[in-house]
Amino acid sequence: MENVLEKVGPFGKFQKCSLIVIGVVSMISAMTVFSTVFLLAEPNIVCVDLTNNQTISNMSNQCQLWATHNKTSFKCRMDESVFGSTIVSDWNLICNRSIFMSLIQTFYMIGTIFSFILGYLADRYGRKKTSILAAASIMVVYLVNNIINLEILNIDHKTRYLVFLISQIVSGMMNLGIFLIVFILLFEITSFKYHTLVTNVNLYLYVLAQLIICLVSYIFRDWLAINWFIGVFSLIVLILSVFFLPESPSFYIATRDYKSAHLLLEKMAKFNGKKSFMAYADFEAEMSTLAKNHHATTKVTAFSYIFHSKFRLYKTFALSVIYFGLTLTYYGVSLGITSVGGLNPYLVYILSAMAEAIGYMACHLNEIFRRKYVYIAFLFLASVMCLLVAMLPNDQNGSILVTVFALIGKTMISGAFNISYNYTSSMFPAIIRNTLSLSVSCVGRAGSIISPIINLLGNTVWKPLPYIIFSAFSLVGCFLIASLPEPKGFD
């Protein structure tokens, strides 16, 4: 594909316009995931002694007081001054019911496991059609949830919770699916030497989506308003997917649809200001010869590819374990960082998003050093930072240092996550790239499933435990990457 892309323009106007479209499509995934920081924010419990009308200062036993409030001489309420109305406050998901709050994030992550289905559909029916299906599904999920929570319908909280919980599976599946499909599409329409650039621009828009959600949350301070905003944005994503999202020439070539591939490449060449592409007869002959000589483009299934050799089996296993550690650490740190250090949660969230952007910028080191070594360095530094967060006291004296180390850890794990998309995808041939990339991602997503529960261990078992676990898995990832080769590019 590199030779073909050079002929149509490796990074011309077509790719730049597609980059913007794909970036906006990717933003829906960030909005959905990071909105839970505010949707599921746990408010403080404020109790007032009714005998003297004074606030109780010793709140070490908040949950015990909450369980007996209004039955004795004091009254308790949830403090909505910071986050406003949240799912936790509206549905009373605190203290002994906090597990129901964690289940919402866990069910979303469970849904991401099934995104391999979208990977199969993308390899079978095309990147564009599958992205349209995912975007439409996301919009329907938000529409149903927003309607069912209208007060005029008078539906009880238990039913609303169950519908919301089940919808998280669909949302997780579709959001991860569309994010990775368009990410791979971005690689397939640009030359290999531009992959770091387009990856970073795409992820800068991903970070922008996080900041937009923070702004919306700060302005409205109402979880339903946040959900309506994301629902409207999902409609924009659907429109862009239908009318402006391109198909992948690699998909057409891999499925031997040379006529469609030629038409698309001609369109790309024309859009990029090239006078002409090659004649269809010459293109078909070249692609046919390439297909005969290139084993990876013959008929092959993901199963047969993996079990073709011990190394391919090990490679797939290692990539899955690496991805497990990445998702566990990335989501564990990202979704729990506002509770670290005791600083203003909106400020910490913004700093976290900026740290993520810096991590993506640091990925330009790929252009200087081998991707594999940069990948290892990022994971190692993430491991060290997480260990420091676990070791330092999370009190008034150490809160700033804890927050700083957590933010540096977020920077490193974000950079590693960025590299992982390109690194993993480059390991597989085009005809099964989406299937295997999403399969590896889905196996690894078990880490994201348990990340909310791991964070919960910090409150119920031992405060440093989550970051010790994050540190350990990041270190394991370093050794596994060291055992794998440097990817050479996309076919």
C-alpha cells in the first residue's frame, strides 16, 4: 500500500480532511467514557446536629451516620455544591450501595469486550458501513436513556438503573468499536511515515472532547444535561459517518474488490491535486500479482493466522496481556485521579487531560527512536510514578506531590496507549487487521472491566493497593514488549 499511497499523495488534502472527520468521530468515545467521572461523582455527606443546628465536623463514620439519619438527633444530606445532580445522588448509590455505582462503569467495560464483533464486521463489510452502524447505535442508546429518565414518565429509579446498566454494554461495545475502526482507517489512508502525526492529531481531539465534557459538566452540573449533550453530539457523529467518512482502500484490496479500490484511489488522487492515477487495467494487474505473491493477502482467518506458528500465538498472547495492563492502568488512573490528593476535582480533571495531551506529544519520539524502545520507556516511567503515588502519604502534607506523580503517571500511560494502537495494528495483515486488533483489545479490556473495582479497593481494603497493582502490570508490560519485534509498517 505504501507505493500506492505515494502515487495518490501520502498526506494530501484528502487525508487531512479525513483526519478531521475521523477525529470528531473519535471524540464521542472520549465523551462517553470520561463523562462517568461527573455522572458517577460521589458527593460528600453533610450531617447537622438538630439539637444545636451545627454541622458535625467529625465525619469519619459518614456511612454509619447516613444509615441512621433522620432517626436520631441529626439529619444528613448529600452535598451537591461541587458536582450538582449526579446518578449517585439521584439514585442514592452511596455507602453500602456504592457497588451499584461501580457496576455502571464495569458494565460499560464489559461491553468493550464485544467490540471484536465490530472488528469482524469491519473486515467483512467495510470500515465505513460498520462505523455508521456503531454511530447509529450510540445515538439510540442515549436517546432511550434520556427519554426513560424524563420525570413526566414517572418511571421508578430501579427500572431506570437497570435500563442504564444494560445500555452500558451496548455503549461500551459501540464506542470502543468505532474508535478503533476509524483509528485503523486513519492508518490505512496515510503513509507509514505520517502515522505518528495523524495519531497525535486524532488523540488531541480526543483530549479536547474530555475538556468539553468537563466544561459542560461545570456549567450544567446535572448528569441528565450531560447525557443530552452527548446524545446530540452522537447525531453529529452519525451524519459525519454517513456523508464524509471514507472507506479504506486496504479493505477493498484485501477483499479483491479492485474496481472499488481504484475508484477510491482515483478520488483521493484528484482531491490531492494529482493529475491522474494509474489505469485500471494496470492497477488490477499489479494488485493481482501482489495478492499471488504475498501470503498475508491470501484467504486466511484470524484463527488460522494465530495458530500458524508458536511465535504468532505467543505474539497475540503477549499483546493481549500488554493491553490488559494498559487498560487497567489507564482507566484506573484516569477515572480515579479526581479523588487523589484532595484538590479541586475539576482542576485535577483538567490537569489530567493536559497530562494526556503531553503524553501524546511525547510520542513524536517515535520519529527519533525505535517505537519499541519508546513504548518500553513510557511503561517503565508509568510504573515508577504509580509506585511513588502508592508510597507517599495521601494527606494534607503529601497531597500535592501525590497529585503531581499521578499526573506524570497519566502522561506516561497515555503515551504508551497511543503507541499501542499503531504497534498492535502493525503486527497483523490487512485482511484480518480489524478482527485481530479488536480481539486483542477485547481480551485486554478485562483490565478496564476490573479497573473501577480496583479503585474501590483503595477505599475498602488499603489506600495504596490500586497504584501498586497499576505499577506491577506496567512493569510486566515492559518485559513483554522487549520480547516482541519492531513493526515494519502497514501492508
